[in-house]
Amino acid sequence: MALDDVKHIIHRCFRCGYCKFTHSYSEFNCPSYNKHRFETYSAGGRIWLIFGLMNNELQWSDNLANILYACSTCGNCVENCRFVKFNEFWVDIIEAARAEAVKNGFCPEKQKNLLERTTNPEMFNPYAEPNSDNEELKKEYNLPDKAEWVYFIGCTSNYRQKNLRDSTLRFLKKAKIDFTLIDEYCCCSPIIRTGQISPVKDFMNYNVGKIKEVGATKVITSCAGCYRTLKNDFEKFGVEYDFKLYHTAELVKQLLDEGKLKFKSNYDKTVTYHDPCHLGRHSGIYEIPREVYKKIPGINFVEMKRNRENAYCCGAGGGVKIGFPDWAVEISKERLEEAKETGATVVSSTCPFCRTNLSDANDKFDLGFEVIDLIEILDKLDLEIIET
Ligand code: SF4
Ligand code: SF4
């Protein structure tokens, strides 16, 4: 989306301020407004800044760009803005304004690193790690060159959350899924979210081409960010594909429903679930992971006060983790304090990026939780696979 596409609607935000709240309007739920307590740092405030830029009533400055980038693109404003029909565009508008910031030379320095690393041919990932072509993993897990499924690992799992990656690989093997890996480039989520969109279409076409090469008709990812990008952004960038997309939670739920998977041991812990913004508000998946947790024998599953559409962001997304690292963990600290109220000892999610930021806050503030992904919990269980 370009800002010109929203010229006809952007002036219609009526500054009611509902975008800052949960559904019940009892709590602030925009992490950015929570931090700054100043209207400009809410969605409504940003919309009016962007309107001012579009009318040339405001000029680009580092300060203005900084306000646009101090947003985790969590989507709470999309969920709670009362301006129906148009509210669905607010995150897209913020991302489009960031693309304008990039064009005008106002992308903040730290976020620029994401593009430099992602487009570096030695890396193709935002973590500045040497690119893994995944050949070693294919050998280690004895994976074929052609398969029905591709596990699209994603950069966070491949370079920062290897236990989550390996748990997923082990689960797919145990479940006898015919899958393989490709030599992936970044899915582009970090650079799209920060408005650095110049290489995105090429990267998307590359990944789709690699998936086609191995003959896969299904793609599974363990990352909420990759999932949202593949599900929503490829189409927006005009990149088509004909494979069916799954998040790991969806495959687990399907196998349980079909009677092909049974949990044969207990997980006797009190667990609360953190909805990743990219799986929840951005992709509409709330109940599937919950149904899986609730089927685990022995589990005591409890909800945080803010859950599902009202979940509080972990603070990592939208370039906040790299741009404002201290603030990012403060946001996760607030989330973990909410988790404490439930009596849970385990905070679980379905996204490696949430896992990273929640773990960082847990360690930094010594909050004493076990932070773990759903697939890592399943990796600890005895599983029975029923072949039909
Ligand atoms: S809720 Fe919607 S209309 Fe109201 S201030 Fe926020 S963005 Fe504007
Ligand atoms: S996307 Fe989230 S952080 Fe950004 S303005 Fe909307 S509610 Fe606030």
C-alpha cells in the first residue's frame, strides 16, 4: 500500500482515542501510548502526523520519523479503532509512512541494519549470521531433496532459537511428515515492518521458486512473523504461490483431530499462553493453539487478563527490538507481570520472536518463569503417532 491509496480516508480519524484501549476500554493496550502517555504516540496521533506530512503541513525530521518507528505494529489499534471499514488499514498506513521515511532518508540508523544484513549475500538474514543453506540440517535429519512439505524455518528460529527449530524438526520427523528444507532467504518481515521494501519482491519470488523446486504443495512454519508475511504480505507485493500454508500449531491440531496423534505423557505445570500479534490479531488464529494446550495431559492452562484480540504485545515487533531494545524488554516485563497474576510458572507462545523478547525480560528482571514455545513443550512429551 502507498500513502496515496489512503488519501480519501486518512483525514477521517476523529481522534476519539479508542485505539489505545482493550475492547472493554478499561486498560491501555497500545504499548507505544503506554510508554509515552502522549496522543502523538497512539495510532490516532500517528495518523494525524501522516496526514500532515501528506499535505505538506509537516516536514520530515528525525524526531517525526522516530515517532513513526516507536510502534510495534501490534495491531491493537486495528482491533479497537471504532472507525469501522477503515480501521483495518492503520498498521499498513504506518508501514507505508515508514517506507516514505526511508525514501526521504529518515530511516533510523539501527533499523537500517536490518536491510543491510538481509541483503548482504553472505547473510540473507537480519541477525548478521553467515547464511545457512540448511544442507547440514538436511543431512542431520536425513531429509530428502523433494518432498510434499517444506519446513520454512525462518531466521529467528534458525539463528537465535535453535531449540525451537530442532523441536519442530523432531516433531515433523516423529509425525512422519514427508518434508524437506530449502536454502531460505529472510521472509522479509523485519524489512517490510520497517518500510525498507526495495528488495522484498525479489526475496519473495526467490523463496517461492525454491519451494517449487522441491515439489512441495504445503509449507509449514514455526514462526508467527513468517506466517503472517507469507499469508498476508506476499499477496500485497503481488507474489503468488499455490502451496497451502500452515503454522505448526495448525498441523498439530489437525493431527489430533484426525486421531493421528496422541499425547502419552503428562506436562504437570501451570501454563499461560501469550498470543503473538502476528498469529493472533494479524492472522486471526486464537483458538487453535489453545485447543492444543488443553489436550496436553496434566497441564493446568490459565489465561492472562488480556488475551486473544486484547492480548498485550510482547514488544519485539515492528523494528522495536532493534530500534528500542530497552523499551522492548520493558513491554515484555509488563506482559510477564500480567502472567504472574495467573499463578502460571510457564509462559508459552507460538513464535520465536516472542520467545526471545519474553526470555530477555524474564532474565533481565529475574522474573522466574520458564519461557517456552508450544512445540518445545510437545518435544518433551511421549507421542503416539497412529498411521492410517
Ligand atoms: S480509534 Fe480510530 S478514529 Fe479514533 S483516534 Fe484512534 S485511529 Fe482515530
Ligand atoms: S500498532 Fe500497536 S503500538 Fe502501534 S499504534 Fe497501533 S496499538 Fe499502538
